[in-house]
Amino acid sequence: MSERRHAVLLLVSSLLLAGIALLAWGPLPLGAHAHEYADGRTWLGVPNAANVLVNLPLFWLAVWGWCVTRLSAWPRALRLPWQGFHLWVMVTSLASAMYHAAPTDALLVVSRTCQACAFGLLILGLLAERVSPRFGSGGACVAASVVVLLAGLMIVYSGRQAHGGVDLRPLVLLELVPIILIPVALLRLASDQGRLAGWLLALAVYAAARVAGLADTSIFSVTGWVSGHTVMHFGCGVIVGWMGYRAAGSRVSDIGSGAAVSALSQRRTSANTTG
């Protein structure tokens, strides 16, 4: 237990350090070219068609992931944050499609806020799997979503009030959470499920997707048909598909130590009661 507390303390410290670094960096406003993407081609009357339409398979992957997670063998403490993750991915894909069809500052913040909510639920799922089922409670999932949504509302409000525009630092911090916290959690927190490679692969895909997004124009100039931003959306779809696949093939023995202890204790309590 002591080692787990130290690991959680390390997670919180890593997040605080990242927050301090962003504060020291200064404001991260939306630039004059924030809504310009390499692939702006129109198809069937849809502007920025590639970046709009790539969100459709992402939406349906999230729907499938939500359904298979709901029917999985995992305990409720593990299902809830994963279902919440897929739900927020559905909302994110719709918001992203709307944004690319008609880019505005507000829609961009909405899309990235929903994405940050999905990341928050993903972290809760990892902590519920490896630390304690309390991280997967309904209250924890709702609280995490509310905190992120409030951060997004504050960004939109501050942007309308200030001449300098919105400051994206809170959302950038939340988007960095998976890259910062997941490796620490995987390396410091023991688990019964032995799926370290799968988590690390998903993290690597996410990191590669973010890099592709930054190289939007370069990738489009090389390929001539697909942009880095579109590749980023594809990468996110791969991660959502992997999570749905993992839930679809779930067994109680696959879950992590935090949730496994809860499930085991529930079975023992039930056995003692019926006996």
C-alpha cells in the first residue's frame, strides 16, 4: 500500500510540474492561422472534407467500444470510466466534424475540451485498474468531466473578455496528461493483468498521432493526398478501436489489481452471505 501511495504522489507531482512549466511558458493563444489546415479540399460540397469525414469512423468505433465495454466481464468500477471515455469520444468526433466544417474559436475549444474529458476518463480507468476501484466510481467520473468542462468554459469566457484571445494552456495540460501520467502509472504500479505492452503501444500511437498533427503541412506535401491532421484523427481511431477490442475480449482475470481486489472481495462476500 505504501508503494502505491508513493506512486500516486509521483503521478500528482508530475502533473503539478507540467502545470508549473506551462505557467512559466506563458499564454498559448490561438494564432492567426489556427484554423488553417493543409488539406482544405472540398468534396461533395463539404469543406475540409477529409478532416470532417475522418471523424465518422471514429464516432462509430466509440459507439462500438461503449457497447462492448458495457457488456464486458469487468466490474462496474472499471466499466464506468471506459464507457465514459467512449462517450466523450463520440461527442468529440461530432464536435470536431462540426468545427472542421465551419471553423470558429469557440468550436475549436469545445472540441478540445471534449477530448480532454475523454483523456480524464481514460486516466481514471487506468487508476481504477491499477490503484483503487474508487477512481472508477460514478462520482469520480462525473467530477472529472465537470472540472474539465468548467476549464473549457473559462477559456471561452476569458477569450471573449480579453483582447489577447483565448489561452489554451489548461487544455494543453489536460492533453499532455496521458503522455505524462500513463508511463509513470504503468512503470510504478503493479498490475495482475500483464497488459503493459498494450498500454505502451496505445501511448506510442497517441504520441505519433500528435506529432503527425504538428507536421500537418509537411505530411500533405510529401503524400499529396493525406495531411498530418487527418493522420492524427486516424491514430486516435486506432486507440479507440484497441480499447474496444480489449473490452470485447475481456475476462475477469484480465483486470488490474485495484479492480480485481474489489471484484474478489464482492465474490467472497456473496459466498459468505449465501453460505
